Amino acid sequence: MSDSKETNSPKMFSWNSFGKSDVGKSRKLNEDSMLLRPDAGMWVVADGMGGHEAGDVASKMVVDSLGQVTEGVSLEKYIEDIEKTLISVNEKLIEIAKQGEKQTTVGSTVVVMLAYDKFCAFLWAGDSRLYRIRNKKLTQLTIDHSQVQVYVDQGLISKEEAENHPHSNMITRAVGATENFVLDVDMQEMQHGDRYLLCSDGLTKHIPDVDFEKMLTKGDVEKKCNELIDLTLARGAKDNVTAILIDIE
């Protein structure tokens, strides 16, 4: 189990963040990786896939590479540098996969949050998510790149049915999955009192949105992050689980 706590004070906003990752109850290896860089206004969760050790390699390559990105002279440049970095990681992971004896995908989901000036920008590929709590209301800011999300978009199943669907583990986009890699990017203005949650699907498999909304409206980030991990473990934690909480102050 690992955790990290960091605080930073930029010009317009200050923020306080805490992250924690756990291998869970069923896996022998933690293929999740996380990155907290409050000095650069960057937080990352990556969930690796590709079998024993390969997923660990993929997610670690994602966070290690993003850890080398410097804060840009503008938000647009910052986002561009992150996109270029992840495209490069995508190419490297495809090469690693080709070198293996068996044909497989060595990849990782990724969700990145940037706090820059008054903006929150976020980039993602896969089903690791970003949520926001504002005025006690929960909003999921990312849209999963998954097969069940396609079914939801087509009106074939409800969001609630998607959580336990047999295709819930099928990802339609990830770093290392295809040569034509594309990230989704969005941004919004932050407000004092906003709380953001980045997490791997190991958390959302066991904790529905309604519980997030109840749990995250009060309490400091370290306490609440620990509570999220503990609740996931109490509910079986069939996958690795990672969560980062960020308070905008």
C-alpha cells in the first residue's frame, strides 16, 4: 500500500491533495500507478493491463514520463506537452508488446488533471475517471472509453446496469492499445471549495456514485481517501484500487 500527501499555493488558488493505492484482495501485483505533482499542478492515475508485470510496466512508464513534463508557459502548451509525452509512451508500449513471445497488448488507462491559473484541464484514455464535488453535488467529468459505455450511449443498457455487465472490463481506448492513439481533453473553471477525485476502476467497481457524493462532501482529503480505499477493501477489492483527492482552496 502506498500513499502521498502534498500541498501547494499558486497565485489564484491553493490546493491540498492526497493519494493512495492498494493491490486489493485478489491481485498479487499492483498494476495501478499514481503521480502527485502539486508543484506543477498535475495529478495522474494510470491502470495498467497486459498480464503479469506488463501492466505494471505500462502504468509506471506513463507516470514516470509525465513526471518529467515541466509546467508550460501556457495551459495550451502544457496540454500539448502531455499529449506528446503520452503519444511517445504509446509508441514505446507497442514496441514492447511486439517483442513479446505472445501477441498481446501492453497498455494502460490514464487520467490526468491539471490545475493552471483558474482552470482545471483534464486528459484521459480508458475508464480511469475524474469526478468533481461542487456545492455537495457530484459530477463525473470524464466519459469512459469502454464497451459498456458504448452500450449506454446507444441506450441498450442503463448506467447502473453497466457497472455489473459482463463486458465491463473491455476498454476501447488506452495508452499502448493502438498506433492511432488519441486522448480526450476538456477543461473548466475551478471554484474555491471544489473537490476532485481521480481514480482507477478498482474503486468505481465497488463504490457507486451515490456513495461518493455522500462520503466526499465533508472531511479532509487524507481521511476521506483512506475511507475510500478501506471501503473498497471491505467490499472485496477484486482489482487494484487507486484514488487521489484534491481540494481547491
